[in-house]
Amino acid sequence: MKGRTNPRQLLRIKFGICPDCGGDESAPGGLRCAKCRDEQNARHRKVYAMQRANGKPRRTPEKYKELAEEARAKRNDRTSRGQCIQCPNPVTRYRRCLRCRKADAECKRQYRNRQKRKAELKVAA
Ligand SMILES: [Zn+2]
Ligand SMILES: [Zn+2]
């Protein structure tokens, strides 16, 4: 359940009421009531059926492996051509260019800060 910010829906979820219709109580183990859940399942099935009809393959473990293999081949290809593995920038010593390495370092720094703050909150509580 990503990005559910509607306050009324949040309130409904809190009280165990179906966020979609606000009527029946949520079905056990789910947010929605049985009726809305069935409706949504039907919607999902429709989307899957459409994706299959459009030739979109289902994501299987084999498919994931294949994609990972492809990504690795792409990275190796880029490395052998002296290109950053994440962008078209040229690299010399490293597998990634300075910009990508900086972005990665910043990402890691922020992650560490978040973890630190979490730990501090736990101590304070
Ligand atoms: Zn409902
Ligand atoms: Zn790069």
C-alpha cells in the first residue's frame, strides 16, 4: 500500500473499516472488505490478462535471472569500452565515473544518517 495519503482513508484503515467504500469491516488479513477486495482482484486479473495479451512475459525467477544476466553483460560491455557502468560518462581507473561515485557516496551518507537518527530515537524512547 504505497502513497496512501488521503486522511479519510487513513482513518478508515485505523478503525479497521474498508478504505474504499467505508462500509463493511475489513476482511481478516486485509485492508479492504471482502467485496472491495474481490473487485480489486478482478481489476488486477484484468491488467495481468492484458499484459499477457500484449506479450508481456510474467516475471518468473528465471526471467529475473535472465534480466540480471543482461544487466551484468551490459555493465561488462560498458567497462570494456571505458564507460561508467551507470551513465555514458567515460571512466579511467574506476568502473563508475566521479559523478556516479559521488552520488552513491551521498546516498550512503544519507542512509547512515537515517540509521543514526533511528538509533538515537530508540535510546531516547
Ligand atoms: Zn469495501
Ligand atoms: Zn557515471
